Amino acid sequence: MQCCDCSDRNRRRWTSFLKSLAGATGDLSSLTAPSWILAPFSLTEFPSYWGEPKEMFAAIADGKTPEERQLLVTRWFLSTLSGQFTRREKETGSEKKPFNPFLGEQFLGSWDGGDLVLNVEQVSHHPPITAYSLENKKKGISLEGNCAQKTSFSARMISVKQVGHGLLRVKLADGSTETYLITLPKLKIEGLWTGKPYVELTETSYIQGSHGLTSTIKYSGAGWVSGTSHTHTTTITSGPGGPTLYTLTGTWTGETKFHKPSKDGKEGHVFLDASVDGMREKVTVRPIEEQGEHESRRAWKAVAEGILSGDYDAASQAKSALENAERQRRRDEQAAGKTFELRLFDKVPNDPEYKRLAHALKFKVRLGPWSALSFGRTSR
Ligand code: CLR
């Protein structure tokens, strides 16, 4: 067996960690993972992946018809996936465990000097839920969503169901708003026994437009015998299960092409090449010294530095200090008869548009317990 850090001691620790997974229940935040598998950043940073292909996001507004926009939303969605699910592993040799965000933790960022703005807030600690909004005001496009993970463990694999959804809104020239409900794929974390965990996507996710078009994205990976990793087959139909306008096949890390049947004789044409360098740009955040105390990189600075320098004792001390302070805050609030107030988001009932779109997909999607809630940006 090959490990990232091959000492016998680490190997034994990793093996016993994996064995402990088999019986584990609950959320991933409760796992005490070996130090070399810790990532030096928090889960609140992850919504930034939605904004990385910023040109594709902006281009959604340029679609002339519902059909064109459905294709553009689908292209943007697919172009985020390699950032979301394979880049960390590629850059560091293995997927790692990010920090479990504290309640009210924020991640604020932007692209192009503020043309595209990201706001993230940890809106629940138990269970962990992250809310985010991404907005390109000039183009009239916004994405609002929340995400949480439900995990099941076996000795061979961690299986993660993403609970939550995104709602993308596009302001049209006539003043009306078009809405897209975006559901999220399931993940498998493989490669555990070789000490190099990586993500593969499975099953199906959807993009349901308010105009009635549906994108159905089916994921598959390298199978037992053959097959390529990170593959998808996407159909764009009028309504879930309706007649097919386009079929797109390929990998979400590389090329996706129009496949038969596709309208307008587009077969064989390239729809997206997700491997193109420079297509995704990482988010820009303010320098840590200028960040607020609730901002992720400032709050976790000492922990991140400990991990990056290999001083795991310092990292774990800083982490305990942060977590104890949080626990104390909750106790103080309770004693004062107060509850924690979110700063950026509010718990609001799902808007009727969301309900309508979710209803359109009802036989296909089982939304989790949080489907009854969404977190809207407050004006505070
Ligand atoms: C978070 C929301 C993003 C997409 C995304 C990508 C990778 C996922 C992450 C989400 C949640 C946390 C996650 C991670 C991959 C590995 C990591 C599941 C869904 C877990 C916590 C790490 C476990 C590592 C073990 C080897 C210990 O939009």
C-alpha cells in the first residue's frame, strides 16, 4: 500500500482510521482524520467554484431563447465540476478534509473587480449547512443556494449525498425573470485504501428551467472492467422525460460533444472543453489583515499555517481554541436567552418558483430535509 506519507506509523494510523469509518454514522464533521489528510481551508470556500468559469456564467444572459439559455446554463454548470471535484486532488495528490465551518463563518470574494460577487455564510453548525449567493449585477444573473452533505461510510468507500440546491435567476430584456433549479450530484470518495482519496460523481442531477426545459445529467466513472472516469451523458428535454432536443456526452474534466439525437445536426460538435486552461479563475479575497473576524481565512489562519508548515500540534491547538470559543459563545447566548443571528442570510420559506420547479422533477429528485428551507440574502 502506498500512502501520502509512507511511514509505518502513519500507515497503521490510516488503516485504523479507515476501519473506524466502517462503523461510523452521522456527518463528516465528526470524523477525526489523521493530520496529513487535513486541507488548510474551510468548506465555506467551496461555493466559489460556482463562480470560477465566470465568462460562462456571464454568457447565460446572452442566450436569445429559452433553449439557448438552457444550453448555456448547462455548459456553465458542467464547466464548474472539475474545479469542484478534481482540482484539489490533482494539485495535492489526494482529496483532503476541509475545516468544518463555525456558525456565522463567512467567505467573501469577487472576480473582475466586483463584476461577480460571492457571499457565503455558514448558516447552521449542527447539521453543517452553507448558504451562498453569487451575483453578476451587470448581466442580471444570480445564483443562490445552500449545501449540506449526508454521508454513509463503508470500509471501501465514503458515499456523500449532497443535500441542498441552487436557484439561478436570469433577468430578461422584457423585465421578467427566468429561473433554473439546480440539483446536485452524489459523490463517492474512492482510493481510500491506497491513501489517496479522490472524488467520483454518480447517479443523476438536474437543471430544471422555469420555461419547462430539463437537463438530466447522468454521471459514471471507471467501472470494474472498463470505462472512463468522470463521464457524463446529459440530455436536454422538454420537461423531465419529455422529447429529447439535445444529447451531450463526454467527460466533465475534458471534452463534451453533441451526440445523437441532437437538434440542428449538431452531432459531433464540441459543446465544452472543460480542460482548457484559464477557463476557471480562482476567486479573489481581501488580504487577511483587512478581513473581518468572521471571515474564514482570517479566523482559521493559525490552523491553516500549522497544517501548511507540518506543525500539526500548533494546528490542533489553534483549532481547539477556535472550537472552544465557539462553544462558549453558544453557552453565553443560551444563558442570555438569545439565539445566534445570521449576518448575511435569513431562513426564508422557499419561494413558490422553487416549489414549482421542484414539483416538476418530483419523481426523479428526493430533496433532503432542507428542501423546505432556503436562505435568502438579507439586506442587513
Ligand atoms: C462541498 C460543496 C461543493 C462540492 C464539494 C466538493 C467536494 C466535497 C465537498 C462538497 C464536501 C466535503 C467533501 C468534499 C470531498 C471530500 C470532503 C465530501 C460536496 C470530505 C469531508 C473529506 C473526507 C476525507 C476522508 C478521506 C477523511 O460545491
